[in-house]
Amino acid sequence: MDLATLLQMLDATLRLATPLLLACLAGLYSERAGIFDIGLEGKMLAAAFLSAAIASVTGNVWLGLLAGIGASMALSLIHGLASITFRGNQLISGVAINFLAAGLTVVVAQSWFRQGGRTPQLSGDARFDSITLPFAETLRDVPVLGTIYYELISGHTILVYVALLLVPVTWWVLYRTRFGLRLRAVGENPAAVDTAGVSVVGLRFAAVAICGVLCGIAGAYLATALQAGFTKDMSAGRGYIALAALIFAKWRPWYALFSCLLFGFLQAMALRSDVVADVIGFALNGQLLDVLPFILVVVLTGFVGKATGPKAGGQAYVKER
Amino acid sequence: MTDIAPAIELKGISKSFGPVKANKDISIRVMPGTIHGIIGENGAGKSTLMSILYGFYKADAGEVFIGGEKKNITDSQAAIAAGIGMVFQHFKLVENFTVLENIVLGAEDSGLLKPSLARARRELKSLADEYELNVDPDAVIQDVGVGMQQRVEILKALYRKADILILDEPTGVLTPAEADHLFRILENLRREGKTIILITHKLREIMDITDTVSVMRRGEMTATVKTSETNPPHLAELMVGRKVLLRVDKAPAQIGRKILEVKDLNVTDAKGVHRLKGISFDVHAGEILGIAGVAGNGQSELLEVLGGYEKATGSIMMNGEAIDLTGAKSDGQSRRKRGIAHVPEDRQREGLIMDFHAWENTGFGYHHDEKYQKNALFMDNAALKRDTEEKMARFDVRPPDPNLAAKSFSGGNQQKIVLAREIERNPDLLLIGQPTRGVDIGAIEFIHQQIVALRDQGKAILLVSVELEEILSLSDRIAVMFDGKIMGERMPQNTDEKELGLLMAGMTGGHS
């Protein structure tokens, strides 16, 4: 395998890791505040659909992105109402959101566009274009470093850079700000936050809202940047992989980046089975490569079985007598 | 003097939870710079009253005045703003945060943490010097002892400029030495003009440190008196509503043969922590061996091993025969067959199934008994119910209704149900953990009498309790546990709380 092929693989890794990373960070905010969110998948799917639909109708991808965030936020609000306000079971609420999104997106897409549950192909301003970073063209011929800069670092859509930037931002918010301190506290011991005179409900809704925004970006990325339009079930289990990545990362932002890159790399391998065959010397069944990320999920979560998440995760807060 | 406004004045506070009246028309005045005790049995309404003062509950009726001003305390934030700080019985700390982070949580100066943490660090130092409130600001809560955790809670309140400090059962988890330290802190705070409300069920603490004391019974405030003008029997009478025998009457022990012999017992738990480190002791017929110690020093594991639901290495001889500690016969059922009865420490988790009826609960562990079987397939429920009714009568369980769920009984009556089940089997050895935890004074008297009566029948009793007073008054011999080891054995007549307290803290007696 030469440098060019390797760079192509890594380039694909980055592109495929981006929605995982966005969803993983979304889950991180929510779960750090004590709200389990199994509905990342559904929120991404809803956002993918609405962003593609609006981008297709208006021809403006930015409006599409906003619509996608809106759709995801609406589902987040439902999850928040169910699990924070009405103290319902967070897993059930999340599963319900996944079902709702899986069904609703296809039905609405069909009645709206009549293309068999998909949106029209997006092109031009209705999609996110890759952007070329400054000096990429000039440095392109510098051996190795220039090539890496041009091929791997430059030439992605803006959302990829947003996702990468969100890693240090999340770390900073979590560990260096008042909001972060309270967020982490409410996921560990909401009673401590409550008796300190801070609203548990307010904090948890804020976390769920941030989760909605990030899931919205992740979904919009799927339909308007990675692909050119919405297709049925296009989130394809990424929400669950993001959850597994979150557990593997032990709910920490930098670890989340690395675990999402790992899962992205596995997905890239499935895309480039020819390269894999080339490296290992024989052809692997394509379907085996497809399920590899999910196998890894099982293996890894088994491995880090003792990873303990936020202590108050999954429990509604009720004042004790 | 009379023109000083009281620090706290409550007027006509009432609060109901459904049909239960937790607080009935309660009025109280606490003067600034005093320590005011509130004493009462479990469920008397002490905690509810303080929760109203701290904004956790909204009172149905009544008014709150702080420093002479009427306040409407709707939530904890309003309570903090009014200068009230609360140290809950179960600490409200974030376990994986540092001391410093816990202190600034909710009282940060700005959006960024750094300046807040720096200011808190400086202030902590001056508070520590002023009040003997020394803590390590960078230690993580889960790594420090309960004593320091409690000081962090007090510091949290002081950092928020509290003038009024409420402490709910603060000494329950402390060693005697730590409790003394706490009382020194409280005295320092009083000297600086802070007002302190101390909620407790321990009469001695009230006598030792408070200036005035209010007694609560069944949601009502039955009396408020100057501490110097009262005494423990009088307070106990006010709490229970009748005269109570505070000390246990018992004849000298008639020590018989050796019933239980424990040698070199070791337990390592699932996390790999060494919980019991080579424990050895004997218990004889007609003797109560009391195990003293601060909670969490291996007493629970010891009871679990003896009761048959924790594996161990070492040897246990019961009536001269070895007991299986790891194999197939190492379970509660086999232990019961060998004559070991067990009243577990946590009656709600290990002793009873809370949603099951009393008659079902009195059968547990003995449901294979011949007399409970109707035929090969079915149990004789009618026999069980009859049996339960008789037990309830003998043990004065109220209400004496076998069809009530275990959770509908008060703590004391739940304990009597467990005790009836275990004692009435005529065991050779009774294991009993925290017999009077969460039990009213009236019921304590009864339970203590039952334990002594069993001893006088020539049974061996192993008593585990964190209440030193209980250990001292019941035991014929006392062993003190610390960090999974027995620090030493003492005879109750030759020792006192001070010496036992040192042993409980891991110091081998005052002789060295």
C-alpha cells in the first residue's frame, strides 16, 4: 500500500468518523448530565431527512442545516419532557424516538416527494462543498507533509472541521467552566446540585438541548455532506456506534475523538475492501467488513465492561424525604 | 436582651403528606449564637420541619422569620440567600469531585472556574484556621473519610455565608473522637455568633452541647426547654409519651460451653479489597459478644459470612463441628439447620421483602418446615398466618395484622417481625446486626429485653452495632473491629467509651 492509498483510507476515515463524533459528543453532554440517550440514532435520522428536504426545496444547505437541527431539537424536547419533567424511563423514551424517526421520515418523504421515501438528489448550494484550506494548492507538491496537508487535512466540508473543533471546545466547557462543573455534578449527584441552589431540571434540559443541536448537525452532515440526499434508514446504526464509542471513551471528549476515529476507520475498511484484500493478501467477505464495527462494539464494550458512567445516569431526580 | 430578634422563628408550621400529618402547628424560636437541639423519634417530623426551613418542601400553613424578617423560602437557593446552611444526614457531595470543586459548586463567582477555585482555596485556609475545619482542598471526596466529608459540608455552608447551620443526625457515622472534633467546631461557630440547629435522637449529645432543646413527637412540638433545666429520663419521657427505661437491666451472665469458634477468617470482596483480615474469636452459651466499630470496618462482612451468604477462608466451628465456608453447603439454609439465626443489619434489604405480607415474611428461611406444608405440592398458608398472628401477639407488633405488607409497619415493628421469626426457632446462636437502627426508643427497650432474655435461656449472641451505648449496655464481652481486624477485647465493666473510641479509630488502647 502506497502513501496515496493510505491517505485515501485515512481521508475516508475522517469523513466517516465525523457523524459518529458529533453524535458521540451529543451523547456525552446528555449522559454527563445524567440523561441516557439511546435516541441519538433517531435524532440523526430525523435531522438527515429534514435537512435534505429543506435544502432540496430551498436550494440552500444552511437552511437545511437549521431545519435538521430543529428536527433533532424537537425530538430532544420530547425526550426531555418524558425523562426529566415526567421522570419516565429514559431507555424507553429513547427507543420510542428511534421508532418514531424511522417510520415518520420515510412516510413524510414519500408523501412529500413521491420518490419511494427518499428526497431528491442534492446538488450545488443544496449541499456542503468541500473547502480547500489556505495554501493547500501551493504546498501540495511538498513531499509527504504537503501531500498529507492537501489530501488528508484539506478538502473536507466545513462540518468536519466543526466536529473536530468541538472536541477541545467540549473539553474546555466540561472542565474549565461553571456550566461544565454543574453539568458533571448533576450527572453524578443531582441532590448536591439541588441543595447548592442550582436547578437540576434546568441543567438537564440545557444538556439535552445541546445534545439535540449536535445530533442535528450529525444528521444534516449525513444527508447534505456525506451523501447527496436522504435515503431510508441512512443513519444505519451510527447512533448506536456513537453510544458504544462514548462508553469506550469513558465519557471523555478526547477519548471520544479517538474511539470515533477507530470506528470510522473500520467503516472505511468496509468501503475499500480492495485495499484490505491487498494488505492482508486475500479477499474478505464484504459483509464481514460491514459488520466489523458492530463486532468491535461487542468486543470493546465487553473489554471495558467496568467503565462506570455518570453515577446518576438513567435516574430521574426526585427529592427525598 | 429582649429586643434581639430571634435568628429563626417558625410560627404555626403544618405539613401533610397525603393523610399523614408530618408537622402539626409547630412554632419555635431560636436565639442567635445558640445551639438548639431538636430531638424526637424516627418519623416525629424533625427532618420534615428542617426540609421546610431549607426550601425542600413547601409548608401547608405557617410563617418563617429569619432575623425578625418574614421570609418565603421556596427552594434551596432562597434558603442559602437567607443565610441558612444545611448538613444533611446523607451528605450531598459529588464523589468524584475534589473538596474544592464541591465547595464552589453552585456558588461560583463567574462563568470560568479558575478565579472561583482560587478564591475558595484562600477562603478555605482562613476558615480552617478559624474553626478547626481542616480539609485537604485537592483530595477527591471518595478518597476521604466521613469526618472530612462532613467538614466539607460545613465549609460549603460557611462559604455561602451561612449564619444559621442545621445539622441532621451529624454523629451517626462518626467515631467518638470525630464526634468530639465536630462538637469543638460547633462550639467555635457558636462563639463567632453562628446559630446552630442540631437534630439528633441521641440524648447525650443534646445534654452535652445544646443551650435549648425542643422535643417532637408524632408531628407535634411537645416541649421546648433549657438544656440545663432538664435531664435524659425527662427528655425520653417527652419523646415517647411515657416513662422509659434507658438502661438495660440484666443479671450477670451464666457462661456455658463454647458455641461458636471463629479462627483466622479472611474475606476478599469482588473488587479485591481485603475486608476481613484474620479474625478470630469465640462466643459461649449464655453470653452476648458485642462487636463495636464504625460502620464499614468489616462487621457487615463478618455477619454475611456467618449468615452464609459471603464466601471466606479460615475456619468456623459451630457446636464443635466445622462449617462449610465456600462449598455447596455455604448458604443461609444450611446455617439455619446448624442452629444459627440471623437478624441482618439492613432489615429492609436483607431481612424482609417490603412488598410482601407480614405472614409471608415470617416464613422466610423456614418455609421448608414440616408444619408449613399442606401436602407434597402446596404450602399451608393458613398455618403460616396463624403462626404469624401468634408471633405478632408475643412480640407486640402493631398493628397485629398478618395481611399487611412489611413496608406498612414502622421501623420498630418491622424489626420485631424479623426478631420474632429468628428467635422463635430456638437457635443456638443469634447473629444480630444493628438491632435498633431506625427503631423508636419505646421499641428499643422491648428489643433489648428480648435479646437479654434469649441470653438468659443459655443461647449465644453475637451483637454487631455502631451504637457504642448499646454495645456497652448489652454486651458481656466487647470486641472492637477496625479495618477488618479485631483491635482488642474488653470487658464492659473495665472499659469506657473513650477507650473503645480509640480502638475504633485503630489506636491500640490508651495503655501504650
